[in-house]
Amino acid sequence: MATPDFIRELRTGVGRQLLFLPGTSAVVFDDEGRVLLVRRADTGHWSIIGGIPEPGEQPADAVVREVYEETAVRAVPERLVLVQTLAPIRYPNGDVCQFVDMSFRCRAVGGRARVNDEESLEVGWFGPDELPPLEEFALTRIERAGSDGPTWFQTTTGE
């Protein structure tokens, strides 16, 4: 994930200390029920699309922007799937961030899936039984987006 300008500017004042930031992720389905995935340039792993909302940007608008920026696919958010504070991440440069992720189920409405920026190595549509190896983060969100259950959120009791 490329670091947005506003975070680079913030880092000049706070150094490497923990930043608590909003994050968004998108589980995008096409009309055939396939899910859109990207193989990330930073890790080499397949994942769902995600990013950080810009200051003043609504989370649903951020997922639409991120999906297009990374894959050239036009998507429409259908519902909020999950809200979860993730464990802190320490990046190779020493920066530490903790994200509260808001994950959306989205429907593809246009565009042709392709690598559209430097953040992805590959982009592809995958059927539910054809998923490449994925981290728990992505698998949980795909599972919840594929169900008709209510928005899931984690509590301090872990339920």
C-alpha cells in the first residue's frame, strides 16, 4: 500500500510512534459470484482490495476509489460487512500503525480488471472454490461478504 501524502506529513511531526488510522477494504463480486483479488506488490500475497480514506472522504467513497485505482474496476458498495480494529503493524522502516478496518461488500458495475497502479502485481477474478492462498484477514471478509448476515464487529470480550 502506498503511503498517502497526509500520512507522510503526519510522520514528520510524530516520528515512528503508533498512529491509529481508519482503513477500508472491499470484497468485490461480479455477476458470476466471483471475487476480485489483487496480488500485492509489497508482500507478493493475494488479498482483497484495501486502503486508507483521504481526510474528509467517506469510507464507502474510499473503497470505490481504491478498487478503481488498483484494478480499473468500477464498483458500488452494497453494505458494510465488518468493522474491526486490527493488531498494530510495524513496517520495515520502523513506522507503527494500527487500523480500524471497515469492510464493504461491493458489486462490480464496469471496467476491466487489470493492474492499474504500482501496488499490485496481478489482478484476477476467482470463484469461491478457486481462491488462491489467502491470509485470514481476506478469508474472513470474503466469507462474511458472501453471507446475508448482519454487519459483524468484534467486542473487547472477543465475541
